[in-house]
Amino acid sequence: MKKLFPPLLALGLLLFFFLAYILKLKQFDLLLLLTFGIGLAVYDFYLSYKDNKDQR
């Protein structure tokens, strides 16, 4: 559990940072890019967690 906290904290801070922009932006293309960026971060977190789980 200790190894899971820092990546979760980083992911949460990234989501919180992007959320302010997502709520204020009115341009669809930039919203799409920010959403894609968040999706990539979540996917990378999932792959890292899956690899760590498999190594145990």
C-alpha cells in the first residue's frame, strides 16, 4: 500500500490541476486534448500498477 500512495497522489493532483481548465474552457478541441491527456495518465498508472502486481 505504501508504494501505491505516491502514484495515486500524483494522479489526483494532475486531475485536480486539469479540472480547473476543463471547467473553464469552451473550446471543444482543447477539452478533447485535456481529456486525452488525463486518459493517458490513468492508463499509465493502470499499467504500472498491473506490472507491480504481477512481479509480486
